[in-house]
Amino acid sequence: MADIEIDSRNVNSLWASVLVETFVRAGVRHAVVSPGSRSTPLTMALARHGGIEAIPVLDERSASFFALGLAKRTGAPTALVCTSGTAGANYFPAVIEAQESRVPLVVLTADRPPELRACGSGQTIDQVKLFGGHVEFFHEFAVPEAGEAPLRYVRQMALHAVDRAVEAGGPVHLNVPLRDPLPPLPDDGSAAKTAAAIDWPRFFGAVAPAVRPLLAGPSLEFAAAVHGLIVVGPRAAADASAEATLVGRIAAKLGWPVLADGLTPLRTHARAVPNLVTTYDLVLRNPAVAERLRPEVVLCLGEWPTSKVLRAWLEANDGPVWFISDRADNRDALHSRARRATMSLAALPAALPQAAADNDYTRRWARYDRAARIALDDALGASDAMFEGRAAWLLAQHLPPETPLFVANSMPARDVEYFWPPGECGAHIYFNRGANGIDGTLSTALGVAHGGDRPAVLLTGDLALLHDTNGFLLRAKFRGSLTIVLINNRGGGIFEHLPVAQFEPPFEEFFATPQAVDFAGLCASHGVEHVTVRDWAHFTALVATLPARGLRVLELPTDRKRDAARRKQMFAAIAAGL
């Protein structure tokens, strides 16, 4: 039994040991554990196994998003464990995000055994299929019992759950009913007798990590000489450089322009991608230019970008679309005239026709993109005012190479799309754009940063941070460095850009939801460093050199209404000048 950790003091501890050993051999390296009684056998097995890092997190919602962040950074399945009752319900938002953004989570909810359900027993709810259709796989385990056959069942079902999480790219849910005694108190000896009779190296010999399949697809049916467009929405990549190189090969073979969202690896590895366009949102605000740039066919890689301007233009064009994705569900929110090819990005170049030698359409896009970029950079560099959109622009230029950057939803994600220039900073961009919520922002960023080899940065607004301040409770267990760039415009800045902003009342109270939190005091209560940014020179100095460890908040006080007006004026002026 060398290197195999089996606790046979009772049947629960034996059963949990087999489960955890299987997880470790299947590739699970982190487990985030929410404290509770019913999950005691699982917690004890995770805490004692040397092959897995078990991290206790008090708040279940924070725990689930922290696990999500860990899985995003490592690409490996992360286990998430809680007690019975409403504890698991707090995992629901992160489970939804994991499904939408294809992140492998293995959720284990401890439960009362069947005889203690539906009878008023404390801390008991119906946990069967708790997450409904938002998981790739659900199974309720049998109540633990001694014997090799039940343990083989535990091994194979645990392995199958991890395989499904990896192969499908998403969360799975295992409900775990457990009888007393929950701690590893010695039983009648049946567990020890079972353990002694099993050849453990042979028992676990076939357990190995799952691998996502490489999908191939048909040759795509369009002529290489058409006015075609490659559109790349938010994409998470385990290897950002390799992802950019792949898209570059696709662009080179077709000779088409590549419109890349800021939440892709393409803008941070721009040299690898010929014909890269980053100012499409500005360019397409000019109606005459937008008409001249209408494509004959669109190749969408994975998702549509965030830009409403681009989406509306593509929808109005109503031309043929090829949707390329390695997932089988429908990702076309525009309901375009699309054909879908289920294949990996790596399989795509072989399915493409060779580009024609000359493509005036691509050169046309390049001219407009260059003009818009010059005008945008001039406008951002001309003033030292504390305009919140400038933070994303400066981060692109001053972050240390290959910095992990988590971008919050609402305005930060849009400012990255609007302002992040093409370059070679190599930043690894992370985000929760599956369900696009602001919940769990801080905890996910901490998960991304935990155990990483480089200091990380979170770009967030004030409401997204306030929505998840319990994430600061992770500070004691956090291993790594996270600098939080906090855009504090004292409310929901994104709503200033929506038609509802003209209806006052009730706009300010019910939509902008103004707040007056003392962030310095909030940070002090959690033992977190806080710095109020004085000006942009101060900001660039702070982000150019990141601390080796710990948590730090850089607060940028901004004016929500003034900055919304400035965006609109800037975009209109640049578009009109093209």
C-alpha cells in the first residue's frame, strides 16, 4: 500500500479514502472545502492526502468561485465539497458559470441518508439533481458499506465523474449520503478487514487522468477569394501563445482580417496574428464605413465578441456564417444564417481553403483600424484626467510580461474591448463571461492567482468587488500575489450607457445603485493593503512592479457620469473622422 493513503478506521473513512485517491489519480490537485459536519469523512480524507491541496473557505459562494478560478488557471478539475442543506445551493451561481464557460468542477454535496430525509431532520433539503440541467453529469452515491464490490463502484463512479468534467468541459455533481459516525471513529472492524484483503496497487492501477478529445470536422465550403471576416470572441486558453499562433495560421491561410475581442490572447500576442483588428467597435460606428466593410461570409471562432455595435452590424448583414466550436451546444445568440462545425481550433487550418494572393477587403479593414487606433491613442494620451477607460489602456502598456489578469464584468470587460491595444505583453486574460454576472469576482480572481508563479491583477468596478467582499476572508489561506485595480465610480457605471439612464427617477436609486463605502476601512478590517491612486504616473508605477505576495487594492476614484459622457463623445468624434 506504499503511496496509497487508505484510512480504514470505519466504513465512511474507507469509502472517502477510495474516492479521494481516485480523484488524485484522475488528475484532481485542488479541493476547496466549505466547513460543516455531514461532510466530515470527505473533509478528513482530503485533508490527510498528500497529493491534493485542500483549502478551507468559510463562505460557500466565495468557495465555489475560488474553485472556479483555480480550475481556470490550471485547466485541471477542481473538487468542491460542502455539507448538507442550503450549503450546496450557494454553489449554484459558480456551477452555472462553470457550465457556460466550460470549466471542470467536481461538486460533492454531503447529504443525510435516505431514512433522514423528508421527515424534519435538521439541515436537510432535497439535493437530488440540485443543479438541474446546469451540470454535465449527476449521480447520487449509495450509502457507504464495507466490501470490495462497493469500493469498486465508488472508484469507477468517481473516475467517470472526473472524466465527464474534463471531456465535456464543465461541472459535475455527486451527492454523497453519509450515516453516523461521521468522524473516523473505529467501527466493528469490517472496514479494516475489507482494506486488508484488497491489492491496492492493482485496485487503482487503471485510474488515469482524462484527456479532452481532439475533434475534427468537415472541409468548410466557401471560396477563398470572398470578402471574408474572422471574428473571435472571449476565449480562455491554457496556452495563450499557442492559441494566438493557431489563430494566426488560420488568418494567414485565408488572408482575412481578424476582429478580436479584448478578452482573447490575440491582442497580447499580436505579432502572431496577421490582419488583426482591435478598433472594430469604433470603426463600425461610422455608417458609411460600416456599409463599405460588409462581409460576404463570417468565420466565428467560439463566441461572438462583447461589442453591441459589432453584433448589431453582423445581425443586420445577415450573411452566411460558419460557427467553429469544440462544444456541441448552440453559441450563436444572433441566430444568424449559420452552419456549425464542431472541431478544435487545432483541427481547423486543415479544413480551410488557401487564400487568394490579393485581398483589397483586408487592406481596407487595416486602413480604418490604423486610423482609429491612432485617433484613440491620441485621445487617451492627451489628457491626464482620471478617466476610468484609461486604466485598461495603461495596464496593456505597463504590466510586467505574462501577468495573469482577471477582468470583471460590466464596464471593465467593455473598457478592455474598447481600449486595450495590440501588443506583446503576453498577459494571460481570465474572465467570467459564461453567464456574465458580477458575483464571485474577487474569489475567482483569488483562485486564478493562488499558487501561481506570477503576481496577478484584478481589474474591477466597485459594485463587483462589494458583491464579493467575503472573498477577503481567503487572505489567510491565499498563496500568491493579487493586485486589485478598483475603479470606484460609486455605482453601476454600465447603466449610464443604457437607454434607462434617461429615466430619472428611478434611474439613480434603482439602477446606478450609488454606494459610499470606505474601501480603505474595508481593507483595513481584513488586513489588506490599500492605496488611493493619486494620478496616472502613480498608477503606472504601482502596476509596473507587482508585489511578490499578498493582497493589495489600488483605488482609482472616478466620476461615473462624466466618464460615460466622455466615452460617448470620444467614440462619436473618432468614428466621424474616419
